Amino acid sequence: MVMNRWNKTEVANFVKSMGGGGADQALAAMIYATRLIGSDQSLVQHGGGNASCKVTRTDIFGDDVDVIHIKGSGQDMATIEAAGMPAVRLAPLIRLRDLDHVSDEDMVNTQRSNLLDSAAPTPSVETLLHAYIPVPNIIHSHATMMLAIADLPNAADVVNEIFGDKVAVVPFYMPGFRLGNAAAKAFEDHPDAEGLLLLNHGHVTFGDDAKTAYDRMITHVNMAQHWLEEKSGKKLAKAGAPNDAVNDIALEILPMLRGMIGDVTAKHFNNRDAAMPILDSRCGPNVEEFFARSDWQTLAKRGVATPDHVIRTKNFPLVLTAETIAKGRDAIQVKIDAYVSDYTDYFTRNNTRVGGHKIMLNPAPELAWIENVGIVGIGVDAKAAAISADLGEQNLAAMSMGEDCGGFSPVGEEDLFDMEYWSLEQVKIGRKHPEFTGHVVMVTGGGGAIGLATAQAFADLGANIFLVDLGPEALAKGLKQLGPDHGGIALDITAENAAQRAVTACISRFGGLDILVSNAGAAWTGEMSVLDDALLRKSFELNFFAHQTFSKATIAILEKQDCGGQILFNVSKQAVNPGKGFGAYGLPKAATFFLLRQLALELGPMGVRVNGINADRIRSGLLDDEFIKERAKARGIDEGTYMAGNLIRREVEAFHVADAFVSLAQNRRTTAHVMTVDGGNIEAALR
């Protein structure tokens, strides 16, 4: 059951913190209620749903104006601020109801032209529904249990059985003018109603204050869940978190799937260098329970619980059975080709129906059901993939409950197409993506100065980062700096199977890997004539063999993906310009230099590029403050002069090395190259 989380003290403090008069306080209370709804994924997910409150404001002329504060299109209910609920003059919206027809363009224009603040976000596409219901506070959600009811073939009878005259039923319409009119009529026909069920769409509650609307929302959802559990005789298993580890089947399938879907995207956009998708796999108890159903393959062709899902998941998932997986790569390719063909046919017939002016979206799947693996969200980045996976899990629950309680009967193909290709929906996801969106970048030594600077540089350009570092604290600090949608693992990269563990964890998090920045290293000093053999071997383990093992593990994944990739090494100037007493560091780095060239030679035919950086005198774990002080003193100069001991007399910093790594990644036709980042050191210049 859904918990009622309204807290009198919390809301009082929140309303007080917002300040202002009665209108501001009413808005604050609705923002509080909206956040409660938005932070519960069983009620609403990822930009869906909306909320409103009607108040009186004073305009610039000193006149009182009735307005509706409504969630802005695409705003997240879980984190919404006052600015995300713009005020729209109510009277012009009400007048629209007198018209026989209002186009989407006219509706949006009327809403925007009546904003009190012209710079405010565009009001929700469901603003008219909220405006036409003459109740001060309204909340609209897509609660899982209400969707299960809304998609029943006899939903109206079930609503009457559960709620009596407390909930009115509204036929399915696209959001906008017609839905607003239908909701208003349902309200007028049922004056005692405290909520609406929008067939195949969602649930609305209202009240004189925000608390009443919120309380009714929670009560209705729990009443629906109670009925569904009684009717079906079961309680759904709980969702699980994204996988911490992948099984052997997933380890084999996910990179392969990622590469195949990436190929579909590349062909669609006629761009061989198009970004790969990110994958987010789920295999919690809820998913296992669903795949245990005898009808799960049939349900895969049924559709989505609410049309709002279609812009994130498409209408159907890609289905890979255990039998298909057992047959191998060619069989999986056949299924993907069939999916693309089916989607293209779906687009063609519906585009013809609406006049042939639409442009087909990427036909690649955005959700996969994989037997013995789980469901997999597929997106342009980690956030989009997680959204797809979350909606996929919600769909499983609504679908399962609905099917067991009379039948899961969502909207049909034409309505789904109209929603998927509706410009007002597409604007929610039509943002321009940074250059490295869809790229998974693994950085070893990711918690150190150079590693973290490099990770941040790639993340700033849209990449999803997987950090590898010896220290859990350094790893946690690095991930906190990078923010959400990144991952990592703490381990000793010289340990047995460390590279495989790291790559497996990366696949679990993102579905694959595109760029390895093999950066980790450490320097030990001593004259070669007296250097301890064990110390030299230790240096080789970290400064050469770890580079080799991580390269091998990465190459295995790049081969499965079959879409190219990159390996970038932090080589160091010691590989070409030995320093006195630095043999233990320079020798393995020289071997790594040769490894770079050898791998470039071998991997070129599969489109994998291998490049590196020769850097010198970077403040990092290798060159700490004490070491700098010691070297400067030995040379009789100050520390600043020592660090700027190069041709341009400028200190080289970690972010300069990071920029160089990014530059090499951007040079898509460059391989076997080593870029020097040292401010100018003739002795270390490459020939």
C-alpha cells in the first residue's frame, strides 16, 4: 500500500519558508503535495503527471486576477520549485471552452500569451483539464494500480464497484482541448466526485486545499490496490534495484545487444560514428515473477499502460527468449531486424493515415525483455536508459495486475502513434545532446588528480563515466564530484582478475564500454644497479601489466559490440626521456609505450583506435607537494619555477592532460599517436 506522507510540521515549515500572503501559501502547500507525489514512483514517474492550484494575484496595474498555477511541461514533480508552476490567467482559458475546436498550436499560444511571467516555462499540455474543473487544487498522477484499473476492458464498472460516485470515468482522449472538455463534463455529471479516472491514461483528484487533494489521491490508489489484490489473489513482488552484478548470459548479451542497436542508430542517422545506447538492466523479484508467467510473450505485444510511456519505451519491447539467445548472435540480429521492420511498417501505415508529413524517429528498440536476464532500458544516456527501465517495470506491474483481473487492454496503435509523434510530447525529449553522449568511459586511477580531471572533462561533454580506483574514499569523492548517472568500483588493478571484475561491473552499470583511459600509475625511485628486484616487478605490475590486462578485458567487450572504440594510455615522458633514479618507473612505461603502438597495429582493422599522452610534472599522486619541494630545493630554485620548468614557462595542470585525452578521443581518424603535454621539453620530444 502507498503511505500517506503528509506531515503537518513539515508542510507548515515549508509554507512559512516560502513567505508571502495567502496565494503564496496555497502555492507552497501544493508544491509540497506535488513533491510527495513525484518522489513516489508508484504514483508518477519521470516528468509525468501534473498539479495545479487556483489563486488570486495582483497584476502590474494593481488589479486582482484569477490565475491557475500549473506544472510546467516536462518539469519533475519530485523536485519542482515555484518557478516550475507558472501562473496563467484563468478567464481566457475558461473562454476556450466556448469554442467548438481549438488546435494544439492555438491552445499553447493562448496559455503562453496569458502567463503572468512571459519568461516562465510552457504550462502543461493538460492545463485545460485543470482549468475547467472548478476546484482550487488538483493533482493528476499515473499511479501503477490506477493504470491497471484504467486499462481494464470493463474499467467503468470496476470504478463504480470500488469507488461508487466518488470517482467519475473520462473516455480516452489525447491531452488538450478535447480531454479538458471531457473531464469538465464528467465532473459536472458527477457533482459529488472527488476524483476522475482517465481511461487508458491516469487518475485525477481534487479538493479545496492541497492536503485534501493529496489525501484523496493516496486513498484512491490504496482502494484500487486492495481491489486488485483481492480479485487476483496475489500481491506483486517488489522491484529490485539495478543489478550490482550481471550473470554470465547478460555479460555476453548486453554488449552484443548494445552494438547491434548502435548499428541501427548509425544507419538511421547515416552516421557511422553515431553514439551507442546506454543499457540499464533490471532483474529484481518483480521481473523474475513476471517472466515466470506463461503469457509473458503474448503480453509483450499488448502495448503500454499509459500513452505517456510511448515516447520513452516505444509501443512494444524487443523480446529475446532463451531459445533465441542460445542460437547466438545471428539469431539475435534477426530479432532486431524484425523489430526495426515492424516499427517501420507501423510508422508507414500511420504516417499515411495522418497525411504523410511525419519524420520517422530512430526505429531502434528502447526497452528489451530478455529471458533469464531481465528487462533492459535503452537510452541515449544513463538517465534516459534508467527512465525507460523504470517505466518498463511499472508497465510490468500494471500489465500483470490488469491481465489477472479481467484483461490488460491499453489504447490501440493509432492513439499510440498520435501520442508518440505529437510535437508537444516530443519537445520533452528533443534536446540536443553533447558530443560524448552515449559513450561509456572507464578511467583507472579515477580518484586521482589526472584521472578525475579526465573523467570530469568527458562527463562535461555528455559521457557516462566508470571510475576505477584503489581507495574507496577517493572513489566515493570522485563519484560525488561527477554527480548522478556515473558508476565505479574500488579495487587493486594489479590483483588477479581485477580487469575482468571492473569491466563486468561497468557492463552491469551501462551495458558496455567505449573508451578506456588507462591512467593509473605510481613511481618508485632508485638506481638500477641497486634496485630491489621485487620493487621493479611491483612497478611493472602497475605501470605495464595493469595496462595490458585492462586493455585485453576492454578489447573483448569492444569485439562483442563490434562498433569500434578507443584505448587511451597515460604513458609519461619517462618512456622516452629517462630521469636519473626513475628506472623503476620509466622501464614499464616504455613497455606501455610499445604496447600502445602494438595494439594500434592489431586493433585498427576492427575500428579500435589506440592513443596516449606523454605528460610531465603534473601535481598528482606521483608528484606530491613534498616531492616538489625536495626536487626544487635540490636544484636551488623555488617550487613555482620548478613546476614551470618548460619552454613556455607555465605550470602544466591536470586539466591540461584531461583536455588532451578528450582531444585524442575527438580526433576520430587518429590512432597510434602519442601527444606530449609538458609545456615543452626538447629532451622528451618524440621523433
